[in-house]
Amino acid sequence: MQTTADQATLELREAAMPEPGPQQVLVQMRAASLNRGEFIVGHGLQKAGTAKAIGMEGAGEIVKLGAGVDKLKVGQRVMGRCAGAFAEYALMDVREAIPVPADLSWEEAASIPLTFMVVHDMLVTQRKLAPGEWVLVTGVSSGVGVAALQAAKALGARVIGTSGSQDKLDRLKAHGLDLGLCTRAGDFCDAVMQATGGKGVDLVVNTVGGGVFAECVRALAFEGRLATVGYVDGVLNSEIDIQALHAKRLVLFGVSNKMRSPEQRAAGVPGFVADLLPAIAAGRIRPVIDRVYPFEQLAAAKAYMESNRHLGKIVLAMPASTPGKKKS
């Protein structure tokens, strides 16, 4: 993908086969999923005027082991976060390579690593969500939004979600959504307070951005916490009610891997495997996939994502691979 100051363009290129280094595995990719932040110029994931191989999470079969890898084997199905996942072959840090549960398809496995580990960070790592607590997810129909809903319900929480589509909210009731609020604006606090008996929510997962940030603060309960995971509305600034922050002892935090070292990113994998992967393996959490595109239709998949018509994840199915080279 190449970027200018205000837009990103896709370009298919041939590249040499990657060679796994120490503590890496070479994976023949079977599926990879799209993440909106990678395509938004201004998120800081790529500098303007540069080009890089894209794709941040996927699943496939290990075809080669790097030096020192002794807990994985060639032919094993793995899923994980990795750079350049939109390719026939990609390298995975052995610490990020998670064995795929037997009942998951390639497409489902490709929808899990980045998305659900971001959700685990918000719901568990920062301060574990307790059964019975209330969660508000703005933009609940997005990939991260749906995953946050599913994980929160698996942890015993009650979930309120906002979306501009009543149809999407209705469909999410099957996944446990307790209350859907049809809005894209910052006008949901009164409804949240009514639903929670005037208490407010214990956790907000804000996938929308600055346009609803102040309303998210208003909707928080005493000792509530607000996780900012994205800003698809493009609004990067918002007022903060210092009095509410002080009096209600609020915690405001961001969830991003942009500035984390590989060691810091990998440190969260065991917690995810322990806390959420059993529910995924048992089928209590099943990734919601809206549409699967063949690899050659990446541009169409990107356009569909940007149309905001999807519910959950959009996935690429990878082509048959040719030994000795890769496409990315």
C-alpha cells in the first residue's frame, strides 16, 4: 500500500520468499482479515509518501521453522498478528503464533488474533471486567465492536451498543446485545443512564472517536474506565470534563500497538490464550464474518469496508501459492 498526505492506494507486487530468522516461522497464509485503521491516513500506521506490505493478522500453515523454534512444527495450523499478512507467505514471531482450535475455519481463525487481543487488552488486561458490569460499545457493528460484545458477554457483562443502523443492532441481539441505540452522534447518555438505573456504565469501548468522546465520559459510572481504540470519525480532539474525571475517579486509556516493542506486544498473548481462547475453542465465542473476498479482490474488500455496510469482519481468502516467490 502506498500513501500520500490524504489517501492510500493498493498495488500488487511480487516479492522474494521471506526467510525465517531466529524464533520466527514462515507461514503459508490461507486467510487474512481487514482492519480499518491500517487504511486510514492519519492513524500513524504508515507515513505519507511511503509504501509497505499490508495486512496485520491472518492464519495459515507453518512451512519452515527459524532457528530456536522447538514448540511448533511444520504443517501446524497457526493464527497470529504479523506484518504483511496480505500475501501468500508471511513471517510470524513464534511468540505471536497461536495454534488454531480444531473447529475453526481458516477465515474464522484469521479474524481473531489482532481483533480479539485488542479486546482482551480493553476488557481484561487494563482492569478485568466483572460479571454483571455494564459495557458501552460505540460503533458496535465494527469488527472490534462485535468482538468486544462477544467477549464481554462471555465474561458475564451486560452490553449497550451504538450504531447508525437499526438493522445491524437487531442482528446483534442474537449475539447477546442487551440494548441497541441507533445513533452516530453523541446523544446517548440519557438512554444509557436510564438503562443502568442512573448508575452509568463501568467500561466504554470507543471505536468511533472524538465526536462521541465527551458523551462517553458523561455515560461513565463511578470508577468507570474509557478505552479509546479508534477514531473512524476523524475527530482527533475533544473536551474533557475535568470535574467528572476527578469526582468519579475515572480511568481514560488508549489501546494501540503502534509504539509498543515486539516484546510488549507478545507479552499479551498468554493472557489472551488463557482468558478468551477456551471460549473460542468451545464455540461460546464465534467470530462474526460479514463477507469473504478472494485475494485478487482486495480493492473491492477495502471499498466494502469503507462503505460501512458490514457487520463484523471482512476476510481475504488467499490464492494457491507458488514456491519461491510471494505476492503481496
